[in-house]
Amino acid sequence: MTEHTKGLIAMIAACLCWGLSPIAFKAMTGIPALEVLAHRALWSLLIFGMVLVLQRRIWALVAALRRKDLLFPILLASCLIMSGWWIFIWSVQSGQATQNALGFYIFPLVAVLLGRVLFGEMLNKVQWGAVALVAIAVSALTYGLGQTPWVALVLAGNFAVYGVIKKRLSMDPVISVTAEVVVMLPFALVLLWHTGHNGTGHFGGWNRDTGLLIFAGPLTALPLILFSFAAPRLTLTTTGLVSYINPTLQFFCAVALFQEPFTVWHVQAFALIWIALALYSISSWRQEKARLSALRVAAESGTTST
């Protein structure tokens, strides 16, 4: 099995975990989202820590946390990912999983727009058209429903900004996310102590809630570990295309399993976004193909000249 195939399998597995995760969080309805978040952080940290110990990279984590120049970016990234996790959990529990799917469909194009604004990355006409279609879709949905799909927009913006910070950090993904969870651990422990102390906590004993809260750990850690394995082995275009498995499964969970309302305005908005993503993906694929062809020609020219 080639490294590319291994990476592709790992990427698909990660997206399956993310895409089907709403089922688990829906089952936790009745447990406050903040409590779920605290357990998600705690149990995932244990898994991340064990992985780093087994890889003999725990000291790389310690070194990263000791660097003063990384402290603020890690803290900011931690706040963003924790708030993103909380919004995701809360929206699933409150019957707004459709907005989560919408947010993760929009996210790649928001990230592209941030890349243009912050890093001067160029967009061609097709890519600008894709961004415009998303704007039209969100505007139409806002008009049709009489309210802005703020959950989708906040999620998309949250993870897009998080991606910008991660790009600047230039750290290993597992070490980076472990550091982010470590920073937020005091908050999680205080919250869990408070819920346990006043008797409102849902953890304890061999029951369904306890099992679900513990399961939130591997549900968080496993896909991130799989993604960190897959990303270096795949092109950005392949990673982007496979990543659409995630919001597609979330969309299926919201509409088919949770039976959330899906109006004609949702149909129009999602159709426009799917068209936008198709245009953007085809354009990105062509750019990647042209880049690889140029590199191949350059390599062959270099070989010929020698």
C-alpha cells in the first residue's frame, strides 16, 4: 500500500468520524454543552498525551508550552477551537445541526477569502464567482427565514481564523492541538469540580451519560490524529475534496436522522453552495494540475541540461 493510499484512507476515516459525530452529541442532549465541552477536553487530552508519550514527543509539547513567543497564539487558538466545539455541541443539542453542516460547507471559501485578505493569495475569476455564490446563498437564506444563519457563519469564521493562526504557528498538528487543550484544562477542571460539588454533574457511576462523556474524548482525538497522519501524504486539492464528506454526513444526520426543518429556502441555499464548491474544487484541481505539470517540465529540463 502506497503512502498516498494510506493517507487517503486515514483522511476518509477522519471525515467519517467528524461527519457522524452529531449522532453522539445529539445523544448527550440534556447534558449542558459546557459540561460536554469540559469532558471533551479532558478525555481527549489524555489520549493526545498517551500518543505523544508513545511517540516519544512529549518533550516537544513541553518545549512548545515554554516558548513565550508561542504562548499568545496557542492561547488564541485554544479559545477559538474551544468556542467552536461548544457552538457545535450546543447547536446539535438545540436542533440546529443543519446550520453546522452549512457552516462547514461555507468554511473553505471563507478560509480562501481570508487568505486573499491577509496573505495576498490570488483568486481567479471562477474562485471569486464561488465566493459570490456563497454570499448570495446566505443572503437568500437570511431573507427566506427572516433571520441570519449566525451559527453557520460563526462556525465558518471561527475555524477559518483558527486555520490562519495554525498556519502561522507552523507546529505539528497533534502537538499544537494538545497544547491548546492543555491551556484550557484549568477551565475544564474548575467547571467539572463545580458541577460535581453542587450535584448538577452528569458524570459518575456506570451509566449512559458517563459512557457518552468519556466517548467524547476519542471522538475528538481520533479524527485529529488521523488527519495529522493524512495531510502530509495528500495534496491540498485531494484533502479539500475529501473533506466535503464531513459536512455532507452532518447534513444527512440533521435532515434524515434528526428530521430538522429543511425548507425551500434551505434547498436553494444549499444548491448554490454546492455549485460554488464544485466550481472552486474544479478550479483548484486545474491549478494543482498545472503546477505539477510545470514542476515536471522544469525537472525534465534540468535533467536534460545536465
